[in-house]
Amino acid sequence: MAIRAIMYGLGRVNRLATRLLLEKGVHVVAAVTRPGPKVGCDLGEVAEIGRTLDVVVTDDPEIGLSVTADIVMVGVHDDFERMTNIFRHCLSKGLNVLSVGAHHSYPWRMAREWTRELDSLAKANGVTISASGNQDLFMINLPAMMSGVCHRIEAITHRSLSNVNNFGAEVAHVAHVGLTREEFDTAAKQPRPSVYTTFWENLAAALNFEVLDVRQADEAITASEPRFCHSLDREIEAGRVIGTRTSLNVETDTGPVMQGHYDLQVCEQGEEEFKAWEITGEPELNLRLKGLDSGFLTTSQYVNRIAHVIDAAPGYVTLEQLPKLVYQPKVGG
């Protein structure tokens, strides 16, 4: 039988995911979003797929989650603070949960008590909660597989450039787009972990390393000329923040130095996204992927994970515990 999915949140990722799910043979049976102009519309219209789906978008989670389904595709917020109640509601309905939020990939160290609670709730209801997205291959499984050819590792380094315009407003806000330098300095002082922190913790878990500490530094990226931010549908004036450069140093119990350097910004036309991995040791490895569309790749990996999450053991299951991510001509069924 075909998998039945509920869309929770209708930002850019879940609107695209709606099309991909339908093309993979998944039945999308309900859609929940925040109050606003999408409420009351047909999901096919909101997702711009060229036909109606007879699925009316609601802003009442109780209505949306009461439909018989196998999984809820959650694309709302990255942080746990605003998401825990949503996750509780989904799991208490006996629904598997797959989130695209960055902080949800490996929250055992950063949000231990919430994760334990959700793990227990999922097990009590016989369902699974997990998270996928752009981090699945590019930030966790790819470097883990690269490490398999190494005899000795001294350092693992990641560098990337991602275009805010390939995502929705949530990512633009995470990157502090549109703030003045003074506003950025105030925001950067807030003790909020980077969206990249859990990626490294998930990679460490895949390599059987224990993370002892993560040190983070954020730097504002500005432009001398205005840039249009499609994610916010506004022009960012010259001198204001167009993104954030984040550097992470991850200390583990094993010795290898683990570092990440990330530029998340409103890119110029023609500026190319990339992701690069370097492993220093024996042997030396360098891999650079370019010409990426992070928004699409986030969504395609998220969709290809559905069957793995449904089939996984109940509880909070992180990416290193799931099967190898491969192409799925059909999802389930």
C-alpha cells in the first residue's frame, strides 16, 4: 500500500517536497501551516504543482493530525524550543515524524532532556522520530564514508558556501539577513548553538567519537551594493548583513581536529554553492562538490529517507543508525 504523509509547515522545502512525494508514489493526505493566506487553499495550489489534491490546508494541528497517515513531514523551525510541542503532538497521535530542522539531526548532547522525553514518547506509541535534509549525505554520511579509507586521521575539515535564496525565510533569519552590523553583534552574543553543531555531533557518532566541546565564532557578511533576498522578498541595503560566516572547532575524545567553516549568505547571481571536505592523515583526502542547489538537495534527501524512518525501530533514531541513503525510484509501496 502507498505511504500516506501529512505535511506540517508549508515553507519552501515542504512545498517542493509535496511535488517530489507525489512523483514518488506517496499520498499526501493533509497539510498544516501557520495562520495566514495559505489556510483554506488546496495544497496543490499552494505547492504550485498544476493541479488540485483535494487537501485543504488548515492551521489547526488537531484537524491535520487526525487524518490516518504513516508519517508527518515537518518543516517549521530549526530549534528545539519551538518544536518540542509539535513533535509531542505528532508522536502522541501515533505518527512517525521526519523533520528537516537542522538541530534535530543529533540532539542528544545539545537538548538531552527533550530528546529523552521524545524518545520515550515515540517508543510508547510505537513510532519513530528522525531528521534528514542537506546534512544527511553532505555533512554526515559522505565524510564518514571517506574516513573508511584512512589508516590515520589527524584532522577533518569542512568548508561550504550555501545560498540563502535556495531556502525559505526561516534560513534567512538563521543567517541574520537584513540586520545592521550593530543588530548582528547583539544577536551573535546570544548563547544559541549554530545550526551546524548537531551535524558534527552526528558525524562524531558515526565515527564512534565522543564530542567533549564545540566552540563557535560567528562573523557578519555584508555587501557594498544592495542584494535582493528572495527568501524574504526584499532588497538588502548596502552595508547590512547578507549572511553569516560560522566557524566551529569540535573537541572529541579521540584526538583528530574537527573544524567547520560555513558561509550562509544571499549569493550574487552566478556565485556557485560548494561543499568541500579535507581529511589530513594517511592518506590525505580532498573532495569538493560544486554546482549545488542546496534547497533542492535538502528536500530530495528528506523525501528519500521516508521509508527508512517508517521501518526503523521506535524511538529517536539519528542518521547514523539508518540504512545507507540511496536513490529511491518509488518511496514505499
